[in-house]
Amino acid sequence: MNIIMLGAQGTGKGTVAGILSEQLGIPQISTGDIFRKNIKEETELGKKANEYITKGQLVPDEITVPMVSKRLSEDDAKNGAILDGFPRTIAQAEKLDEILAESGNKIDLVVNLTTPRDEIIERILTRRVCSNQACKTTYNLIMNPPKKEGICDKCGSELVQREDDKSEEAIRQRLAIYDEQTSPLVEYYEKRGVLKTEEVSSRTNHLGTDVAKEVIDYIKEK
Ligand code: ADP
Ligand code: ZN
């Protein structure tokens, strides 16, 4: 089963993807995480990607698409994957269709998360992530704080703030790219009948964990 997590930054894609991955037994493939890992390890790919990421721009398809294609061909993804952060443009979505078709696969479900824009900015500014690459659990200082300040509940590693989460201006830039280049994917997948839209908001007390449960139930019913 191949699932795409769609939605703007800060809507909880990573949180929902992590739960779905655990429950369905298929890997979560997050392009942002793969880039950050490569940047940390100072690989060639990381160096190239960093030039764009620090400017708040999308990494070019020549780098991103082969990276995803390679990841999808790995053994643990043979029964599918939860894609988080890819595709981000119509061009990437078309490439993904081609990649999956080569192995006789397709996108089965697209979970589209929506959150009011002012809440999104608040959520990103108060987001903290576990610095342990193997864990990467996401917390929120207000909605979902760790039990011990600055420390991951799951693995005890230090919690950090992502560089691109530190300024409101950088966040607005990423949201503008989302509106312009990624949001057309909602219609792209809606037309195909695979889209499931869910609002995530602390105002209605409907959070990522609730959405994950609903999606699992939905998949079981199908
Ligand atoms: P966010 O969704 O909060 O921007 P991500 O962790 O998904 O964060 O991605 C971090 C950065 O990595 C993005 O701002 C972008 O520069 C780059 N990136 C991630 N996924 C893609 C993609 N599919 N295509 C191009 N660039 C990407
Ligand atoms: Zn951790």
C-alpha cells in the first residue's frame, strides 16, 4: 500500500506518517529527513541540497526524484511506503506515478491535512524534534510537550529546533511555496478519487493522533 501525506508545513504530516508506518508495517519516507541526514553527514547530496534548503527553496527534481526512486526500490519498501514531503509539485507527482508503475504499483491513498494558517505558524515556532536520527519524534512545547524539558520521552536524546523553523519569515516563505506549488496536488489526487482530507486543529481538539486512528479504520474498512 502506497500512501502520500499531503498538507502544509506544521499540519502534523510527520506525526501521522510515523503512526501509520508503525501500524501498517511499511516505512515512512520523509524527503526532508533524508536531506537533513545528508546535510549532517556532509555528503555530496547534502551539500547540494543545503544550498536550496537554507534559502527556503525546493531542492531541484534532478536531485530529489532519483533520491526518492532509489529509496522506494529498497527492500523494506517492497510492500509500499508512507511518503511524507514528496511529491511537492505536479511534476514530482507525475514522476512518482511513473516510478511506481515500473513495479506495477500505484498510489492507493492520499491523506490531506488542513490546519488554519495562524495556528500553523504558532505550531511550527513551538515545534521541537528529537536530535537522534533513528528516533526523530516531534514534540510541541504547548500541545504535546516532552515529560522532561528538552529531552525526548522515547529515547532520552536532546530536543532541538530545526534551523528553518526559527524565523517566522522563513516559515512564511515555505508556506508561500506550498500554496503555489504543492496545493494543486489536492485537485490532482481528488480527481483520481484517492484523496481523504482531515482537519487537524487544537481548537477543535482534533489532532494528528486522532487522524491516524481514523485513517487506520478507514483502510481496514476498505
Ligand atoms: P517543511 O515541509 O516544513 O518545509 P521538510 O522537512 O518536508 O519541511 O523539508 C525541508 C526542506 O527540504 C524543504 O523546505 C525543501 O527545501 C526540501 N524538500 C523536502 N522535500 C522536498 C521535495 N519533495 N522537493 C523539493 N525539495 C524538498
Ligand atoms: Zn528520541
